Amino acid sequence: MSKTVEDKTTEYIIEHDEGAAVPDLNALAWPEQFDAIHWREGFDDEQRALRESIWSLKSQLDSIDIKVYTELRNRLFPLARSGEQHHFSNRAGHKLMQAMQATGVWEHLRTLLPAPRKRARGGRGPAPKRPGDTVAFADICGGPGAFAQALLAQCRYYNLHMKGYGITLAGVEGLDWYPELLRRGFTPTYGIDGTGDVFKLANLEALASLTAASNLLLAVADGGFNVGFDVANYQETISTRITFGQWLAALKVLRPGGSFVLKLFDTFSPNSRALLFLSTFIYERVHIVKPKHSRVVNSERYLVCVNYRALPDGWMQFFDTYYEKGFPDNDHSALLIPTSLMQRDARFTDGVREMNDAIAARQKVALQMIIDAAASPPTAVEAVAPPPS
């Protein structure tokens, strides 16, 4: 009998070696430090066989009509569909909620707030709010606001009051913030130049300035590019610049203790691994989550970082310099750190490999399920569909 998988949330811890010294990024200088390479060359040999085995299965989908593929995928994996629940109606919001729930982000946010105030004797209703009672969040590259919508809808279930800020590209169809968010006090910015372009460091600084007086304890980022089917296998490396920009923006806006959720397209490339590695020195806990609403057939996953501990000396300057010099255009990027720095950390390397192995194993089974269903009579699809979760 063929293997099957079903929609479910899976979570993995990423750690560095116990007692590992904090990397001295200021001392890092290697001949090719800012030698940018094209996104087609953005992978190395780390887990190459695994990555290419996924690509091989994906290539077999090319012969399946897109309508047939979508019908099969939705029938086999029903949680891949959007749905209206919990007062918000977007699948992206469900994925964010599942990632936060799996990693205890909501509970952690509660620990950062002052103890609840008691009502005055004979008083009715909740006690007056204090400035520290509100959790501010930043939605980075978030237009039209799926993540912000979900956060504002769900926070009351955790006895939290939230206020949102956001940056997204200006004047792009489909990215305008939901009017409902603006009515609820959500504050957008389009940066110093009015474009909302996070590739410009000054626009990240503008977001940091806007939120400087707020108790900003959560940053979320869902940005990325739509890529054609012919280059879909390279979505991870094509997105290197925007992924790093969102990661850097979070470092600029978070207060100590804060958390960060970032959508990733895969974790094979050296620059993706570098973000995970450096995050383990910046945050107390680092997780990778594959939410159950994230299609098991694709490589999407979420980086969740909990309890921001502030940057080591000199790191922000290093990251700013890299952001300005390491991306001559949208198609080329330099290595963030030497791969040797990660490879000699056995705990980190083993953890990333185990996470990639586990997510890929489920993804490959799901891809094969669709391939087999497409080759079978229509009635056979019902037989291979797993029970709804």
C-alpha cells in the first residue's frame, strides 16, 4: 500500500552547540565577502541529494493540468484551502496562528506584560489600560494585512490588547492595507521615500523610528515574490534579499523579550541556514514550524524566534553593511557568513539536517500522492485521500 500523509502542524527546534562562542562578525573578512552570485547558483552541496529528489518529484507535476492538480491537491489535503474561521478569512492568518500556538508565542507575550490591575472597590468593567498593557506588533511586507487581521482578531482570546504598524509596497495592486485595519488604529508607513520598499535601508529605519515609543514585542513577515513554474525550485534563493530584509527589520523594531515570525520558502541555501544560525545567538528559542494550513506539497515553512536578547556588539553595523553591499540587484546576493562557521557547529548542522529531512519526507509522500492520483481513474482519488484532520 502506498504511503500517505495528512495536514498537520510539525515543529522543530534549532540550536547551536552548548557553550558555543558568539561569532565575532566584526572580525569576519574573507576575499569573496561581497562577491554576489546569481540565484541559480545560490545553493551549495549541503543536502543536495535531498533537495534534488524533491525537485525531481515536482518536475513530474509539470505534465498535470493546473486545474486537475488543484482539484487533486484540495481533495487530498483539504486544509490547503482557505476558510473562514475565528473572525478572519485568510489561510495566511491561520498559518501564522498555528506557528505561534505551536511555539508558545502567545503565552510568552503574556509574561512580558505587567500584572493585571484590580478594579477600584465597587467599580465595574475592566481596569483602565496602562501604556505597558498594549502589545505592539510590526507587519513587515504584510499588505494587504492578512497577518495583522489575524493578530487583531485573535489577541482577545489571550487577554491581550494589540496595536499594529506595517510597511508594504505603495501603489501595488492587491497590497493596499485592508480598510478594516485602518479603522482599528493600524498605522501604516511607506518609509522615508514613500515607496514602502524594504530593500532601502532608510525605509527600515523609518519603521523603527515610527515604532520607537511603542511596546513592540512581535514582528511578523510574510513577504515574497510570485515566481513562475519554470523557476519555482529556486524560490528560496530568488527571495534571499527580501527574506534578509524582513529579518533585519525585525531586529530594528523589536524590544527585549520580543518574538519574530518569518515565512521561508525552504532552508537549504547557505544564506537561509545563516539566518537560522545567527538567530540562535539573538533569541532564546528558535523554531521551524510547518503549519497544518501550509500545503504539505510545498516547501514553505516558518521561522519562529522567541525572546529577543538584543544584538551582540557590532552586529547591526555588520548587517547594515551587508544589506547595502551584498545585493547589487535583485538577482544576485553575497554570502552572509562563511559556510565553515556553521559547519563546525555540530548541533546546529545536525538540527537543520534533521528538520529538512523530516519536512522533505512528508512533502515527497504528498507529491507522490498527487502524481499517483493523477495517473489513476477519477474514482481512485477518493480512496487515497486521508481522513480529514
